[in-house]
Amino acid sequence: MKTNDVHSAGGSKAATQLRHALEVRKVLFGNKLLVPTDVAAEALGRAPSTLRKWSMLGKGPIHPVRVDGGLLWRVDDLMRLAQEGL
């Protein structure tokens, strides 16, 4: 998918960022689709600090993957939470 195709599809800035991040992560990680904390938080309507707290305490509804000291979140988990109405 070309960058222009993403923008012409419409949607919010967060959706565009998520689509772009998904494309990049798919190239890097194959079928393990992962997004950074800021994108995951925006997709869930939460503050990035909330997701970091979930990770730190290990008590959130989803858990991140740690890569090079950073947190990446599984898109499958984000979609599940969205469907459950987190």
C-alpha cells in the first residue's frame, strides 16, 4: 500500500498513524503486528502513561512486548479491547 492510498482512504490522524505503524511493524516483525505505546494509547483513547503503568504493574488488560528497552503493543490485543469496549 502506498502512502497516498492511506491518506486517500480518509480517517483520523490516529487511524492513519496506526495504519502506517502496522505496515512498518509487519515488515519488521512479520505477522506479529506491534505498535508503539503512543499509537496504542491513542487507538484506545488512553494516555500513554496509562499503558506504561499497566506494563509496570503487570495488571493491565493487555501486556506489551519489550524490544530494546521499549514497549510495543500487539494489535490483536488492541482490537480485542476495542471490541470489548475497554
